[in-house]
Amino acid sequence: MTSSVFTAERLLFTPANPDTDAIPTIFAFPNEYGVGITSLGYQVVWATLAMRSDVQVSRLFTDTHEQLPRNPELLGFSVSWELDYVNILNLLEFLEIPIQETSRDDSHPIVFGGGPVLTANPEPFADFFDVILLGDGENLLGNFIEAYKEVRSASRKTKLQALAQVPGVYVPSLYEVKYDAPDGAIQSILPISTEIPAVVQKQTYRGNALSASTVVTEKAAWENIYMVEVVRSCPEMCRFCMASYLTLPFRTASVESSLIPAIEKGLLVTNRLGLLGASVTQHPEFETLLDYINQPKYDDVRLSIASVRTNTVTAQLAKTLAKRDTRSLTIAIESGSEKLRQIINKKLHNDEIIQAAVNAKVGGLTGLKLYGMVGIPGEEPEDVEQTVAVMRRLKKAAPGLRLTLGCSTFVPKAHTPFQWFGVNPQAEKRLQFLQKQLKPQGIDFRPESYNWSIIQALLSRGDRRLSQLLELTRNYGDSLGSYRRAFKQLKGQLPDLDFYVHAHWSTEGLLPWHHLQGPLSETTLRKHLADAMSYSDLIAMSK
Ligand code: SF4
């Protein structure tokens, strides 16, 4: 691919003219251009840097790049997908920068990272980064750059020590992790000196203007889409859900002063609009927003909504979407079992799922995609049978509506009350059971690979001993077999795969992210876990 991709871009901001002594910076997305430029997070951080005259930023993707500075001082990565770590290592090599931060010296740039993957649990990737930005970027990024400017000519060591003082800036090498044994439990995680904060607090932005696209291009994976963030986080707090727990509190963009002006600006350059957020329809003024988009002047606008809460699917919403070129809707039901939904704190009843399907059909949509999970803590085989039963009921209640069930395996995520649970090995069989039951009913069943869930769980609960394993796995390929092979090779140097993936961890132990404070304290998360357990004898959780 040539740099012509950049000429197809329509910018919605004005880049600054860099000062002569601007900080030469590379801002990378560790995947292809089409994927990276579709990430709202990447777009916004890049534009923020490009609007500063004290930074000269060039973009880097795996398949293309702008003209890169010969001696960058800062190299940033926006990480949205766990397995992209392989591309981070490849790009470091491409730039002739040592992969391990311990091998870098004063001639190398400060390698920083941010984004959802690193904010959730940066520890498996700790050895590859000098600095990790935890939390919302709005104020954090500017504070980081300002602090860097203060120590720009200092040694690498001094720079890192100064940067570690900025709230939300995590410098992994300044924390020492001790273990009971090389392959044993974590004993302590402490800063190497008293000047370094013992706990790094993830940053929360509290303004009422959320993000919006800074660039629109036909080369994006979602061609020509203009995205606006309608809400951040989700107030529902399903006990497994990182999209809610990691980004609390729930925040909504002001319709009057933020969303409408942003949409007006975006729709001047495209007619494709995406409303983003973990629970878009939960915006208290969602109806007002919909009415605004429903104006005749926007009749040709194609609308996509990232997430719709099941009990907000009204016939009116379905009608609006059908009119705007959306054929089907996705709702997350997690399970057909009311008991399991109680355990996970999902306030949804089977009757509401049926009503959503009826409304979708009445409104003119042709399909409904449901999203479920197997292996939820407390799940018994009967619960999976109930999912089959609900799908059968839906078929009867909304005949002709194309039904799809996408299904993943429960994966524990850091900073959620279910972080202590392991992956249920029975999940694979349960996915096969659903496949067998639903196919003959004419229901399209789309399971997510069980092996991929195992790898996700490993990265999601990993500690920094995994860094060496990830480097090794990279040479073997990205299958689960490659990870197993690397574990075998490193036997005795870190716990085994089962410990990270399947074991239920004691709530007394030290978590790998113990020193990284999320929105809620560990005590609160334990309380939410206890609430969940009160619904069921979770001793049966590993069944
Ligand atoms: S409703 Fe969806 S986004 Fe909200 S907490 Fe539950 S799973 Fe997460």
C-alpha cells in the first residue's frame, strides 16, 4: 500500500504547524491502516498530538506510514486488540528499537502505550513499554507531554522517574514484583524507591463532551463512517463486564452542546453515522437524539448503533434503523437462564427478549442477532438448555425474523468482580451442544473459538512473567498449540497455562494488577462477587 491512503482522508480538525524544536514523535497502531483509522481512540489521540505545535507527529501502521523522523523521541502505540502485541514487537524491530525496555538506552525513544488492552491489564506487556498511560486520554495525554518537555534533555532514567509522578502514568520498570517461587504466587509488588507512587490511579475524564471522529475516509474498515461517542461506560455493571467496570462512572455526552454540533460537522463530509458507546440507548436523552437524526434533511444518512440494550428495542427504534439502512440489530442476552442473569446482575427477563424480537419485526428489521456466553460462573447444563428454549420461543414469536446467536466463552477480566474465576473447561462442550440443538431449528449459530477464549484469558489475567513467553510464542505462530509449546519450554520459570486460565483464584491473593487502581476498589469488587455468589451455590462453578 502506498501513502495514497493518506490523501483520501478528510480531516475534521486543523493540524498545527510544528515549531522548529517540536518533539519528533511516532504514533503507531499495531495493525493495518484500515483497522487503525477506524479506531476512534487512535483517531482522537493522533489529532490531539497533531494539533500541538510542540509535537511533530507521524503515523505508523503495519502496512503503511507517513514520513518518519530519523530520531524519534517518543513512540506511542494505541492497543485495542490483545494479539496485536505481535505487531508491536515487529514494529519495534522495524524501527530498530530493542523489544525489551531494559535493553534501551538514551539514544532510543520513550516507548509509550495506551488503549483498552493496556488499561485493563498491562502486565503481560510490561517488558515492552517504558510508559503506559492508564485510563481516559483526555487530560492524561497532555499532562504526559508537558511532563516530558520538562525533562526532555535528561537521561532516560531521570525521564522515567519524572514521568512516573504524573497521575495515570505507569512506568512498569519502576515496580519490582516478587514471587514465592519462580512459578509461584505473587508475593509483593512495590515501587523501587519511595519517590515512586505505590499505586497508579487510572484517570477518569469528567467532561460532558465525549469523542468524535477527527478523520473520515473511504479506506477505513467502516468505509466513510463518522463516529460519535454517545456514552462512556455502562451503568448496568454486569459482573463480568470490563466495558462497564473499567470505565466507570457512566458518562453521557450533552445532546445540545456536544452531540448535535459534532453530528452536524461530521455529516457535512459523509452520510454514514455511527453512534458509539457500551450502552448507547441508555443515554437519558436518546429519544431526543433520535428525533434530531430523524429530520428530513438527514433522510439519506446511514445509521449504525454500536449497542442496544434489549429492553430498549422499541418498534420506533427498529423503524428508524430500518429506514436508515440497518437490516438487523444485535442484543446481548448472555444466557437464556434467568438464574444466570441474576448471578451476573443482568437485569433482563426472557419476556423482554421475546418483546424485543417482536418489536424488531414490527419495526421492519429483517434480522436479530443475539449475543450469549457459555461457562458463566454457576452455569449448569440445564442453563444451556434454557438458552435453546428461549431461541425456540423467539422463533415462534417473530416468525420470519432471521435469528443468529453469537456465543463466546466467559473470560475473566481484570478489575471486574469475576476476575477471580477461571474459564470453565466444560464451555467447549456446551458450545458444541448449542450448535447441535440450534442448527436443525434454522437458527444461525456462530460460536467464538474456544481456543481463542483460552488465549484471551491468559492475556487478561497474565502477570509480567508472560512477557518472555509472548516473545517466544511469536516465533511459533498464534495458535493455542504455540502457547502450549512455549509454556513447556519455560517450565519452572512461570506458572502453567491452567493456573492463568482455568484456576479460580483466591480473593486473598495478590493480583498482578494490584498496584494499578481501577474505578472501584478491590474491596468493592469482592462485595459484588459475594452478591453474585449469593444467588447460587458457586461451589458448582467449575462443573
Ligand atoms: S449491559 Fe452490556 S455493556 Fe452494560 S454492563 Fe452489561 S454487558 Fe456490559
